[in-house]
Amino acid sequence: MKALVYDGPRRVSVKDVPDARVERPTDVLVKITATNICGSDLHMYEGRTDFDTGRIFGHENLGEVIAVGSGVDRVRVGDLVCLPFNVSCGFCRNCEKGLTAFCLSTNPDPRMAGAAYGFAGMGPWEGGQAELLRVPYGDHNCLVLPEEAREKQTDYVMLSDIFPTGWHSTELARVQPGDTVVIYGAGPVGCMAALSATLKSAGKIMVVDRHPDRLALVEQIGAIPVDDSQGSPVDRVLEETGGLGADCGCECVGYQAHDPQGNEHPNLTLNNLVQSVKATGTIGVVGIFVPQDPGSPDTLYKEGEVAFDYGMFWMKGQGMGTGQCNVKAYNRQLCTLIEAGKAEPSWIVSHELTLDQASDGYEHFDARDNGWTKVVLHPDGSR
């Protein structure tokens, strides 16, 4: 099969690799028809992680089932399915609690809980930026999609990660109807956080970024764009909230946050959120932070530590929720919202490419080139 292979920092190429196949009775084999380039892929693409050369990227995947193992009962050949980026078993202690992002059995590293397709440190599972993908525990991991999804794949593929992750940030932040919400980051996840806050009937939503094309996207759904290159985002949030601060905030950037001058500060958005959110407010952090980052320009963060404004955080009595999204906790209900016409997450998609065009897609998306907001690949050549 053809697959997008990591060749080293900022180098990917399409190569012929051994076909993915059913290896265990509970496996499902999927022909991938839509797979996204995620901002999380860029950490690996840039060489900031220990992703091995020769491995396949791709954790946001959708496709048609073409084979099932003898132990699969529910999923059928011909089903169109969306796969959570979390590779989970469904039966360990954490999975039984719905914490599928922290599965205890799918990552062989005893120091880690949780696994994902094509992701550094998240187990041996190959990614889906390829023609075929092996899905373990298929009955558990496959979300069988409605028939209309065949014509709306760019909406439904968002159920694999960024739509649930955006929703997760608002859950961690405890967004309630009428709340004022500030979201740091207008990338795909930040856009999904804004959409999720809108679906939860937040009263006012502010999104902080500096890329005009991305700020224009959130403005389309009624959010207030805050350009931090034009002034202090904290001051703007306080101005919009009568000096009180937002009721809650979402961190959708992660450890590679940059100031408007281009300098990297892993603590930037965290400390801005402490200042932007009111006393007793809540912060949800879904932007990625890692235990070690040897490539960081910040001495502390080389060991995964940040200079966090904990004193102010404590004095304000704020709360914080963190961690990767348990996609299965949300993907079925969000699927229903898409089917009912209540949500259209594909509004952020800027480019649909073939697998052979993936290298160019990575280059433009990594450079944050104007207009490159979300890239969907179609390994089956359907686009």
C-alpha cells in the first residue's frame, strides 16, 4: 500500500510499504478515504519529538471497512467508520470509566497510559495517512457513520479528533449557557472549541490569535477575534468583560506558543489565561504539553517544566482541567449534531489533497501560510 512516511525533520514522502492487515480476531481493516493533517502532527514533522523515521503519520481517520476479524460482531464489511485517535481496548479500568485517552493496555510503555495512531510515544500503532489502516478492538473503536456521511466526509472525519477535542476543552473549562469564554488559539482545535462553546450557548466567545485567516473563521460563527499582535490580549478580554475576566478559558495552543515577535514561550498561553479568567473561573487545557522537549529554547521546558504563575492562579481560586480528549465520550453525540444539521465542522477545511500531495500540504500547514487552516487528505484519490 502507499503511505506517508516520516523521513526526518520536515521531510515526509509517499512510499510503498507492507499492507496493513487483520492480525487478531478483534481487528478491523479500513480503506482510508479521508484523513486529516493535525497540528499535533507538526510537532513530529518538525523533529521536536522522538518519532521514528519510516513510521506512518495520521491519527484523524475515516474510511470503509473492507475486512473484519473472526471476533468482530458489530462492525460489518462496507460500513463507513470514523476512528477515534485514541487506540483503546474498552475493558481496562480506565476504559470502563470512559477514560479511553488513558487506556492501560494498548501502550506497551509502562510509564504511559494511552495510545494513538501514528503518534510519538503513544504505542506501536501505525497511522492512517495511508491507503489502509488496521484498527484493533474494532467493535469498540469504530464509530459506524450514517449513510449521508459518504457525501459529507469532511464533516464526519472531524469526529476522529478535533471536534471532540474542542468540545473536551469546553468540558474541562465547564462552559455553561450564558458564560463568557476566552479561547487561546484559532487553529483547528481552537475553532472547534469556539464552535462547541457556541453549541453550548455561551454568551460571549473571544478567540485570541494573530493569523487573519483564522481569526476570520471564528468571526464567521459569531466569536470575537482578538489579534494579540495589535495589543495585550489580556487587556482586551478584561475590556470585553467589564474588568472581571472571562468565566472560563480554553488553551488550544500548547507548548510551542509564540509571542507576536516569533519567540517561543511554552508558558505564554497558560499565564495569559490565569490573567484573562476571573477569580473562581475554570481553564481547560487541550493544547499539547510534553514531559521532555530537548529542542525547546526554554531551559525549563527542556525537562517539561514551565514557569507557571501559580501564585495568582491559587489566589484567584481558579480550577484547571488538562489532558488528551477521550474521543469516545463525545463522538457519538457530536455525530448526531452533524447528522441533524446543527454542526458543520468542515467550515474550517481549506484544502483537500490526494496522498501524493501530502508533502506540500505539510509544508504549507507547518508554515501557517495564509489560507491553510485545515487539510484533509484522500488516500483513495476521491478528491
